[in-house]
Amino acid sequence: MYLLHFAPDSASLIVRLVLDEAGLPYQTALVDHTAGAQSAAAYRVVNPAGLIPALETPQGILFETGAILLWLVDRHGFGPGEAEPARITLLKWLFFLSNTVHADLRQIFYPEQYVPKDAEAGHHAIMTNRLRRHFKLLDQAAEDAPGPFAVGGVMAAYVVCLMRWAVLFPKGQMSWFHLDDYPALGDIARRIEARPATQRLILAEGLGPNPFTAPVHVTPPNGSAT
């Protein structure tokens, strides 16, 4: 049994979608943003960085989304093993998602952590241009090598969540991400929405009826996304 430390519509959603898709037994522990629980001493014991998610396993506590996903792939065998050619594709694009796309999205979500206030508009323009290129690369990769991006796998879960947040955050931004620009990724998003795991998480986290093709801000039964 795993214990997933989560907040609604945060990076824990990626891990939760993977766990649910794989039918792995897990429980959740809410990290309440409204109470600042992610910065509290109790949670810092779980994740010293004070970030979400963290996954408690029988072997110890994992944090960092990419690390959790790769560990689950290897532990449960629902991705290519080390001897399989598709392993190369999994590794390079999973780390691209984690280290490049996700990291760049954080820069537009929290510009105050990266640039002075008077530089935020220019910073947003630079980063959104970068992100459009990132998603174009991912769209081409999903078309060229659909296996590693298969619906139900870790990379599909990761990329649809990132696309969701590109639409929603930061609140009040000018629209820069359009799903129609990325047909292969759009097809993944539409197919994931129809899956039972997604339908369960729509209810659990208040994601709205079309969380990946027509995102709306969450109305979670517990906790807050920000």
C-alpha cells in the first residue's frame, strides 16, 4: 500500500493518475495549501523541499515527480525494461517532461521566484515561446513513437496534466496554449478523459467534466490547488 501526499490539481495528480490506471493500492494524505501545510515542519520531514507530491512506499519515501514515475515503472513493470529498445525513448522524454517542460511551466506559474516584478511580462513572453517549442517536440515524438506515449502510461499522464496547467495557470494570463496546435497530444488527451481512472479523479479532485481538453479550475471536496 502506498501513501500519496497530494493537493488537488497539483503535480500529485500525475502520480495519482498513474497509480489509479495501474490499479495499485494507495491512500492519500491531503497537504492543505490553504493552511500552508507544504511548508510546515511535519511535511518537511516527508519532503525537505516542501513540494508536492511525495510517495511513501515500503522501501522509503520518494519525492520529485519524475523519480516517482520511473520508480513505479521499474517496480511494477508497466513500462519498458532496461533491455528493451523503447526504454531509451521513455527515459529521454520522461526527463524532458520533468526537467525541462515542467520546470519551465513553473517559471510562468511563479514568476516572482525568478525575475523582478518589472521583468515579468518579458519573462512570460520568453517562457511561453519556449514552451510552445517544447510541446511541438512532444507532439512530434508522440506521433513518431506512440508506444512510449500510450494512454495508461506515465508519459501520457504527465503530458496531459502539463497541458491542462498550461491553459489554467497563472490565472488571468493571456491565452498562449491551444490544444489544436498539437494533434497527437490532443488525441492522447481525449482518450485519457474517457478512461475510468480519469473519471474517478474528476470526482475525487473536482477537475471538471473535460479536465484535459477543456480545463476549468478545480472545485475540490477537500483542500486547494494553490
